[in-house]
Amino acid sequence: MKIEKYINTECGLEKYNKLKLKTGIWSYFRLYWFLVVAVIRDRFLKI
């Protein structure tokens, strides 16, 4: 899956890359939570 297709902002991609490198259960939870919010924000709300 190309994440760049869903997250359009540079700051969003930087945050994604930082979160992706961390390990642990809470880090994975935070990564997926970030992905859900970022995709909704970048795709549907067009802020």
C-alpha cells in the first residue's frame, strides 16, 4: 500500500515515518490511530 496516496501533506508523511519506526503495542495503536485520522482529514475534509 502506498501511503502517499492517502496522506497528502509533508508533515503527515514525516509523522507517519516517525511513528512507523517505533515498536511496542502503544506505538502500533498510535500509528493506526494517526492513519485513520490523517486519511479522513486529507481525503474527506480537505483542510
